Amino acid sequence: EVISGLMGKGMPEDIARREIKAFVSYWTEPTKSGSKQRWETEPTFEISRRLATWFRNYDKFNKPNKGKIAFIS
């Protein structure tokens, strides 16, 4: 569903899949003690908002050679 939504906003499927995988990998990283995952240490964690922020920052961290690509506003 998320990938379909991103593709509907113009993101290529391979990039959408890669970024979702990176998002999950980042937020499920265990803490140093190994007792929790990164998302569990946040005071609030709403997946839809975190995903929106992740993809809003896509251009900042993945600078394309020609212009910006905005997938989620």
C-alpha cells in the first residue's frame, strides 16, 4: 500500500522499495543494550508521520544531478 502510494506520487518502484527497506532498517536498529529498538526509545512514534518526514528529506540526502524531485509534500 505504501509503495503503491509512493508510485502514485511519481516515485519509481525500485526507489520506493529501497527507501522503505532503509526506513525499516533504521528504525528497527537495536539500542546499545539490545533491549529495545530505536523506535521504542522515541517519546512518540507515528509511522505515517515518520515516513512522511523520511521521504520529505529524500532530496536532501539523495541529491539528484538535475533538479529536485518532490514525492511527498
